[in-house]
Amino acid sequence: MEAKPITIRVRTEKGQTRVVVPSDATMKVFCKEGHASVVSLLLRREAIRKNQKGNSALMGAAQQGHAECVQMLVPLEMGLRNQMGQTALHHAALGGSVQCARLLMSEAGAQDRMGRCALHFACLSGSWQVARECVGIEHGLLTKAGLSSLHILMRRPTPDIPDDVFRSVFDLHSHTDNEGRTALMMAAANPGLASTPPHSPTADQLRMLCDHEAGKQDSRGMCALHHAAISGGVLVAGFVVIRELELIDKDGHDALYHSARNHNPGVMRVLIAKGRALLPQVVLRDSINRAQKHARGECADLLMEAL
């Protein structure tokens, strides 16, 4: 039997307004909008309900940052999960409300169906205050793909990670995901980090990663230098080139090949300069000859000059 709509009177600056909403949506609607007084009335009337995605009123209030509503709903809905296995703390991390997150910290450590915890969500969305709250409990948790919080930070499209957050998730015991990729490889493959200034907090963070993780290869034999050659990550390429210049992937390709194929002349200049200094002439010439087959434009010119 279909639930009948109900009428709620909401006091506004212009007086009272009658609002008619479906009864199964009322709690979510008013929690999302932060109408704490209305939520208090509805708590006497409504049983705990979820929408089609399994989201509860507490989840909606947490994501929108309505701490007063969250406080009222915690006794009723704390610990509930949606269809993805996410809790209200996951939603607070997405929304960036540290007040709501503090009210929901008993849910810390919960992972959704993909293995993501609230700290992963906070790192992804840039909710730094929430990340600081969660890191003590959730540092070290991995997603089902094997991603750590540091992996997720290095995939962010903008290089704006506070140094204290970076250091709190930085681990001397380097994690690799299910494909053998390190956080440094994620950073090298991230186009958002390609133009990072060499004298910046982000550059210092990348140096820390390079010191710890350079020289590793993933399940395809790709190293950070290969990923940088593909994405155009000149800064990372400059940091790792001495340790990774001679590494080849499982298809027999080196970084110079990848820079030519993906048309990244900035990385190519780094590779040629270091190649002249570090590689035997015959090895460098052979590498250039292989790369020339895939080079065009400026990259083709650089390779011709290097011969």
C-alpha cells in the first residue's frame, strides 16, 4: 500500500509555510536541508527508512554538514549502511564536515563494498580536517584494489595536500596495489602533478616518495619513470631518472620510447640529457632508434639532434 503524503508546517521569516512531501521522503528532505526542529518532530512519527540507494536521513545530514540533525539521529541510525556498504561517517568525509565526523567516530574503521573507509573518502574529496580525525584509526586500511590513503592522495587532480596530512599517511613500508603500483607511480601518472613547481610543498612530498619508492616496477614492469614519460610528469622524471633510466617494461620498452609515443618533449629532454651522462653511447643510440619510430613533431626533432 502506497504511503500517503503528509503536511508539515515550517516557520520561515515570512511566517508559516505548508510543505507537502511523500511520507517516505520527509526525514531525508528535512535532514538534508538542516531543519532540526522539523526533524525533531518527525522522529516521533517516522520509523527508520532508507531511500532507493539505502541512504538514511543520518547520512544525508552528515554529508550536508548539519551537525544538530546528526546529533539527534545518531541514537537511531548510527551504524546503518547503504547499498554500497557506506556509513554516515563516509558521507561526512565526502561533505567535509568535521563537526559531523566527530559525532560519528564510532563508525571509524568501517569499509564499504570496495574496501574504502572514511579516510579514503576524505583524501579523495580534500576534506583535510576529517582526514586528520580519521587517520589515527584508519591509517593502513587498504581498499579491495589494494589502494592505501597515500595512493588516493597521489591521484588527486590538484596538488594541494597539506604537509601534515601527507606525512600522517606516509608509510616507510611502501604499499603496492593489486597491480603492483606504488603511490609514486600514481603521482607520476597523474597529469595534475605534471606541472608542479620544483620549489613547492608538493615537490618536497614527491621527493620523499622518490627517495623511498624509486626503482620499483609494477606487474607490467612499468616504473615511475615510465608513467611520468606517458603523463608528461617532468618533475617526477627528474627525481627518479638516475635510478630508473635503464629499466624496461615487460614489452621491452624504456622511458624514452614512452615519451616519444605519448609526445612528451619535456620528459624526453630529461631522458636524453641524463642518457648522455649515464649510458654508453651505443645503448643510448639504440634507445633513440627505437623511439624514433613513434616520434613526431618536437619529439622527432629532439631525437634527431641527439643522434
